[in-house]
Amino acid sequence: MGRQPRLLVPGGVYHVGCRAVRQLELFVTDRDRALMLALLRLALARFRWRCHSFCLLTSHVHWLLETEDPNLSFGMHWLNTTYARIFNRRHGFSGHVFDRRFWSALVDGEVQFATTARYIDLNPVRAGACVDPADYEWSSFRFTTGMARSSILTTSTLVSLFGADPSRAATEYARFVRDQLETGMPPVDHL
């Protein structure tokens, strides 16, 4: 039986995830993570996407992507294939890097948009990589909250949901994320 076709829409916002084959390391070094972000930057321009949130963990990634055109599958194929080729060559490996095809879910509405970004920014905490999301270098939290700058992220859409003043809204988003730490974390990654 064939796979269900993806729901791809112009202007769609998607929570996207990819996992390493056999839960091995998708990123062996920080240089690998930097490569993935550099390739994402190229994909954003090439496929006319916007990235609102991301997290690169050792065995998997999460993206919150917006597409102008219904080209998520085509773009993710390019991104993952290009990364896998360079990763294998760099580390002397061969074969699959990613387990199955990427996972995606259409994000519907502002509430789901904000809670998905929070889920992604809390992923390193859930994985035990840090205690506070601000301590994790390879996620969007520090950029969205104004602690650092990124040429990859479009933070204005998410931050604007928390107020008209960007600085105050970024602080409110940080509170929104950290409040989840106090009230309880959602279930572990569903990828």
C-alpha cells in the first residue's frame, strides 16, 4: 500500500522533522551542524521558504518552515540529500544518513504556530542537552528572544504574536517557553 500524499499548500507553515538512520548521529561535530544551517540558508533562498524555528539535536532535527510555493517535499529532498552526501564524504561513511522520509505536519493558526515553536525550542531540554533553552547553541530560542542574531530565521512573525514592541514581545515569548518548564513538558518527541 502506498504512502498518503503530503498536504502541500502555497503559504503553508509546517512542523518538519528528520531523524538519523537507526538513531545514529546525524551530527558528529558542530561543523556538521553548521553545514546543515548553511544548507538551510541556501534552501530558504532557492525554494522561497522562511524558517521560524529550528533545533538540531544529535540524532534529529526540527524545523518550523513556511513555504511560498507547495514545494516542501522537493526542497526537503534537496536539503537532506545534499547534507547526506557531504556528511558521508566528510566522515568516510556510505549509505543512508536519514531514517525514512522526513516527517511534516501542517500548522494551522497562531496558537498552534506559537506552541509548535515552543515545542521545538524546548526539545534540547527534553533531550537532556541543557536545563534552560537559552543554553543550547543549536536552536532558535536565543535568536527569537533577541540574545543573538541569525540570518536564517524570520523571527518577526512569531515575536509579533506576543506584542507590538519587538523587545517586549521577545521577552514575553521567552516567558511563554519557560512557563512550560514549570507547568510540565509535553510528551517526548513524536518523530
